[in-house]
Amino acid sequence: MSATMAMDADAMEQQAERHGDGRGPTSRTKRGRRKKRDKRRKPRFLVWTGRILFVVISVVVLTPLVVGWRVWYEARQDHRSASDAIVVLGAAQYDGRPSSYLEYRLRHAKELYDEDVAPKIVTVGGKQTGDRVTEAAAGRDFLIGLGVPAADVVAVESGRDTLQSMVAVGKEYKKHGWETGVVVTDPWHSLRSQKMASDNGIEAVSSPTRSGPSVLTRDTQLQSIVRETGGYLYYVLLGRSRAKT
């Protein structure tokens, strides 16, 4: 009988080892593996910190690249859809004589006008310190000299930068009941100008100049893309509040 009991005990021990009831070598092996896995696991806060840093770095790196690509892409578009007015953004003028930057914009606007893209041309821009003539007035007089009827040129003599100019143009649009516009500026300036125009109630597209000092060399183009990328991000993140003050 004792031999039978011994055999039964051996059988129970073997069964326990097979089922892992915590008393056999199988259970000890599993516990050992769990301890090794626990040692390899990083603290949860370190895992989440790493993930957050990855996302932040990705945003900081990728956002300027995406915006830079958009600046480059929009600079290559030329929209000439029928609109209420052609908006020529101001640039330097010298006592009523447009600078080369402004002259190329005005000549391009005249071309669009001759193609019946819009019945009106809006010149925009105020005075810089020491100026006697506004950028808008210099642009208006130049267009009249090119043969555009004076009644078809509206001079908005306000604004010392693009944002101030677009705020003033937006108010002029409301006065006339206009809605759509084609913005004429340098290629790399198109994206930011369209955004500012849209934020001031204008359904805007752009038709940038294809000649002039802004497109002379690849170095000039690269510098302009970098500058406009920074300008667009600044406006979107911080600059809109200026338009509301």
C-alpha cells in the first residue's frame, strides 16, 4: 500500500509540474522570465516623454519645410480668373517714380487689365518716413500714364506693410461691394498676400510678376523663400492679432 501511495505522490508532482501550479520548475522558469521582462521595461513617464519630444521635434522641423514648399508652389501659379479688381501691392517709390519692383508689378497689372481680368485696378501703399508721395499715388499715376483710364484706378493710400495694406483694401472692398480680387506682387510674396487678403474678406488669387529683381538669380529666390516662410509663420501664429487692433 505504501508503494501505491508513493507512486500516487510522484504522479501528482509530475502533474503539478505540467500544469504550473507554482511548485514545479516550470513555474519558477516563468517567474524568472517575467522578472527579466520587468527589468527591460522603461518607466512609463520616460516612454511618454520620448514620444512627446519626437512629436515636438517633428513639428518644429516639418512645419517650416511644408510652408516653404507652399511658398515655392504658389509662386509658380498664375491665376487670371475674372474678378472685381486687380490689387497691386505697393513697393518703394522715389518722389512719385516707382522703383523697379513696383514698376514690374504695375506693368503686370496693366497686362491683366488689358485681358479683361477685372474692370478696376487698386493700387495700395502709404508713405515711408520722408516721402512726399504715397506708393498708391505713384502707382496710380504710372498706370494712367500707361493708358489706364483714371476712373478705373483706385488708390488706397494707406499701409506701411502688407498687413496694413490688406486691412485698408478690405475696407475699400466693402465700400464698393466687391468680393473677388487678383493680387499682383512678387512670386514669393503670393502665399502670404493671399492669406492676408482672405482674412480681410477678399476672395483672392494671385498673379505674380515673372520679371524684375525679385526673380533675377537663384540666390535671390532662395533668400525670398526663406524670408517669406518666416513671414507667413509669424503672421499665422502672431500677426493676425495686429489686424484686429
